[in-house]
Amino acid sequence: MSDILLFSAQLIVVLGCIVMGTRSSGVGLGLWGGTGVAILVFVFGLAPGSPPVDALLIVLSVVLASSMMQSAGGIDWMVTIAAKLIERSPKQITLVAPLVAFLFSVGAGTSNILYPLLPVIQDLSYRNGIRPSRPLSLSVVATGVALACSPVSAAMAAMITLTEVKGFELLDVIKVTLPAAIVGIVLASFVVSRLGKEIAEDPEIQARIAEGKIPAPTAASKAVEAEVTVTREGKWAAIIFLLGVLAIVVFGLFKDLRPLDGEGVAVGMTPIIEIVMFVTGTIILLVSRPKVAEIPTMTVFKAGMVSAIALFGLAWLTDTFLGAHTTLITESIGGLVSNSPWIFALGIFIVCVLTTSQSTATRTIVPIGITAGIPLGLLSGMWAGAFAGIYLLPTNGSQIAAANFDTSGSTKLGTKLVDHSFFVPTLVLAGFTIAVGALFGVIWGG
């Protein structure tokens, strides 16, 4: 069998396992990834690749610390702060709400912080005569790109373990992705603020008002508040966690502050993140006293473990495949991607659509982009924008929640996969962030 036929057959195995994992979702992604490794090793005789141990350890340490914070009530406290920020500028809610949701998701390293904010966003927008689907849809999509800017997200853990060996560290990635995402959200808000009919012109909303199902915007009653319980322990847990995130940023920014290893070289950011997160979790344990037995039941913990398993299997699969065909990919696919970098962004976007997992897309496609020789700054900028792809289809929990919380009925999940309220905001935010990220990546990146 020729090299091309072997390559094609193995590629079919890789893609087939990704598709089957996508259909299974959750931990099924990891299981099919591991099965793909077995086929490549036992059937095709490839050497097993390297499991993403560093990325997994970062994910585990971050998930542990953030779960301690959630158990202590830290996320509830962060939600109340976010809600107050949104309430200050109700007329600009289509811009303010997505930015606040984005920034708090960056700090927490998870999109879950958005859920309690959804009824607040819906209520404030409707009472001020703004179609709720606008701020709700963009807020949901903004939390997707936020994970490309967070020092403590699973996607960032996967990313820096790939780029750090090339001398492109955490702060190098964030200085491209963070401003690109913010500019992308601002630009997208101008487009999204014009989507759909105004409340006074929407026959469905007016029919609900006429039937007495919902009040008219001017007659809307007392403002809805985020349904969370704030405690002193939760406040301190959140502050401690955010200080841990800040410490990671400081260590990344000032390399001289890091301890030296046995050879006199500054310790890399991978172990620094792990150490800081363990210390952060311990301090939360001592100060806020969360119930340790409840940690495995936390939503952050469950989602993190699922991400870790999916990351393990699929990353191992792609590393096994890419390790056997580095030269061929560099000479063939590399030229294509180098000449048309948007193909790389499209690849990340499509895998995000199929798997609804940014960390899976990172470990699946980013190694191909690195092997192809895309400059890491350019790669990082496009990588961030493509994360919006997880919301192209109306299958994500936050999309369903947003539609359910919107009593006006303006936020729709659709029936044809492309007629839902998140479709256009996803494409718009992805397009703007990829374009701006590519520009910033060329200017500031490596």
C-alpha cells in the first residue's frame, strides 16, 4: 500500500473516531479517541503518541480550585457583581451584557457563570424596550470566545502546552486573544443590535402582551434579580480564586519572579499554573471551609472531568497520527494552510461545531497549524475567534436556557438548524474576532 493510501486510510480512522465521538458526546469523545489510537497502533503499526499529560494536569488543578470556589459560593458572589454592572447601563445592554459575561467567564475560566445572569439580561432588556434576543444571544456566544482568553480554562491549558515548547507562553497568547475578543464583541454588538424586529413591531410579542401573558415593556414590574445566595464565605472564595488567576498572569508577565530549576532556568508556566491552583484551592479550603465531600457534585467539577476525558482520548489520537506524518503534513497540507491561514480557522470552527468543546478543537487542529508553520501569533488570534463555533447549532445548554428564560419569545432555537437566534451572532462574532485576531497576531505575535 502506498504512503498516500496509508495516510488516507489512517486519516479516515481519525475523522471517523471524531465523528463517532461527537455523536456519543461527553466522555464518548475520549473513548472513541482511545479506540482510534488502538486502531492506529494495532492495525497500522504506528507508534503511540504522547498523551496530553501536562494539559490534563492543568485542567485537573484548575477544576479542583474552581470547584472549591463554587462549593463555597464564590460563583454566586461573582454573579451578583456581574448583574450590578449590567444594571448600570440598561440602554446599552446589547453591548454591556456580552462584555460583562465575557470578562467574568475569563476570570472564572468557565461559561457556567452566565446561567444565573440570563433572567437578569432578559428582564432589563425587555423593560427598556430592547428585544431580549439581542443581548441574550451575543452574551451566550461571547462566553465561548472568553475561554481563549482565560488563564484557567481547559482550552487555554491545551493551548499553552502546545505553544510553550515553541517559546510562545501564556501571556503571548492572551495579549493577542483578549483584545481581539473584546474588539470582536464591540463590533458584533452593532450588528446584533439590529437583528430582529423591534418589540413594538413584532406581532408575536404584541400578541403575548394582548393576551396578558407578558406585560408591556413600560408596565413591566419590579426588576428580576439573579437567583443566587451570597455569603461572606463565597465572597472570599471568589476573591481568593481571582487573586490566584492574577498570580498566574503576573508570573507569566514577569518571568524573573518564577523560581529556577536545577539548571538555573525559570520554571515553565505549566507547573506554575498547577502549583498556583493547588495553593488557591487550599487557601479557599482554609478560609471559606467548603464541604470537600460535595466537590465531585459541583457542575464545574463534572464539566471539567468530562472535558479532561475527551481531551485525553482525542489529543492522544491526533498526536499519534500527526507524529507519524509530520513530514508529509509539512510538505503538503502545510503549504496549503500557510498560503490560506483561514483554512486553519475554519478547521477550529468546524470541530467546535461538531464537538461543542473548545479544548477538543484545540488539541485536534492546533497541532496541524503549528506543524504547517503558521506564525503562533496569527494562529492564536484566529483560534480565539473560531471558538464561537460551539454555538452555531442550537444544542448547547446555555442556548436552551436563554430561550427558556426569554418570556417574550424573541429568543428562538428554531427548527431548521440555521433559523435560531444564535446563528447570525455566532458567525458575526467569529468573523470579526478572527479578522481582528489575525491582525493583532501579526502585529504583536510571534
